[in-house]
Amino acid sequence: MSTLSRAGARLLVLPLAASLLVLAPSQAAPAAAADKALAPAPGRFVTDAPQTVASRTVLPVGERAVRAARTRAGSPYVYGAAGPTRFDCSGLVQWSFRKVGKRLPRTSGAQVSATRRVAHPRRGDLVFFTNGGRVYHVGIYAGDHMLWHASRPGTPVRKDRIWTSSVFYGRVR
């Protein structure tokens, strides 16, 4: 990055930082006021990068869903179960995203429609496993070719390596 572009960036950031100091809620303001301040104005670009507000970091939805799924590690697999103590694959996904304020359909096939396909997954994206054009399994991408999932009877919720190339990724809308 050149010195000129750094100087230009400073010219943009300093007035923004000054305005945040003037408009920032007081320390006594409830956390809800800080959350409201995070809401984007209509038509504004929203980033998935972590945001810092009133000395706390607000993580992207996908990252929070990964953390929710991780809290269920060791929970038993039960076909058709959607938590909070037993799960099947789509039930774990639905429960994890519900914990962070996102509503998803119940089955892996229906969860595809609640996502936008992406070629390069981020933590928190959904991993859909296919066979013959049909989705048969779903998990939550954990980074480094790993996912959180509830795979089959006798195997509890756990983090595993993605074992096949017959997958595609979807980002929850």
C-alpha cells in the first residue's frame, strides 16, 4: 500500500472516528442501544467482518452458529431430533442458527433454499453433501476443510474432516 493511499485512508477514518465519539451512547446505555447502532441503514453495504461496539466484538452470524454447534459436541445422534440435547444433521444446523436469530427449514434438502451458493466457504457456511443430485447430509463449515455435524446413530455431534468432494456450500441469507 502506498503512502498516498494510507494518507487518504486516514483522511476518511479520522472524521468517522470523531463522529463516533460524539454520537457514541454513554457507558450506562443498555446493550440494546449498541445493537441498534449496528443495524445498517436501508440500502447500505453490510460486511461479514467482525464489528467492535462499546468495547465488545460482534461476530458474524456464521461464526456465532459455529460456536453454538460446538457447545453441542458429544450430544447423541437421533434421527429427526432438533435439540437441545439430541440431533440429526439438519436439526443441529437448524438449532445452531436459531440460537443466533436465524430461522431455517427443518430438513437438509429444504435448508438449501435458505442459502446462497458460494464457491469459497467461510466458517459458518453450510456444507451440503450430494449423491445423484440429491442432498443427503448437511453440516456447518468450521474452516480448514472441517465441519460440525451429527452424522449417524452411535456417533455423537462432532467436528470432522469433509470426506468427499461431492459437496457444495451455501451461505445462510
